[in-house]
Amino acid sequence: MRLKFVFTLAISTMLFGCAATPEHIKEMSEKQAKLEAETELLSQDIVLLKSQINNLQQSNSKLKKRMDVLEKKGAFSGSPPAKSPEALYRVAESYYREGKFEEAILEFQRFIDTYPQDKR
């Protein structure tokens, strides 16, 4: 008798407990539609981000190539770009007049190294 009761209770729970009301079905359908719309938006965002990453990688590759060219030309050798001979000589002279003899020597040497053919 007890076994019959438990069995009947189990069967009725399965039959009636699993039945969904129309309101519950409508609510679940709305939630599903909302989740599908959000998933579509996220998919579009992923496609856009992948495109942006690809563009950044291409730009990075171009920049690396430019850096390599500049390095081969010595643009990153640590020395500033060469000034005109007049500008270098005037800087060296101004250091000398100010009594900054070490700086003057360095500037005169830079002048000689940069413009060895100059008569000064």
C-alpha cells in the first residue's frame, strides 16, 4: 500500500509538476527572444572588434617597417640631427664666450666631425 502511494505521488508529481502554464511559456519565449537579440548584438560587436584588431595589426606592421627603415638610416643613433655649419659654430662660440669651455670643446668637436671640409 505504501509503495503504491509513493509510486502514485511520484507519477503525479512528474505529470503535473512538469506542466507549464501559458503565462510561463510566454515569459520564457520573451526571455529567449531577448537573449537571442543580445547574442546577435554581441556577435556584431565581435565582428567589429576583429576588424579593428586586424586594422591595428596592419598599422603596427607598417610602423615596424618604417622604424626599420629609419634605424637603417641611423635616425636612432642617439645623436641629434645635424645643424647647419653656422648654427653649430655659433653654439660652440657662445659656450666659449660664456666661459663654458668643456661644452665649447664638445661643440667645436661636433662641428669638426660633422663638417670636416669647412675652413673654420
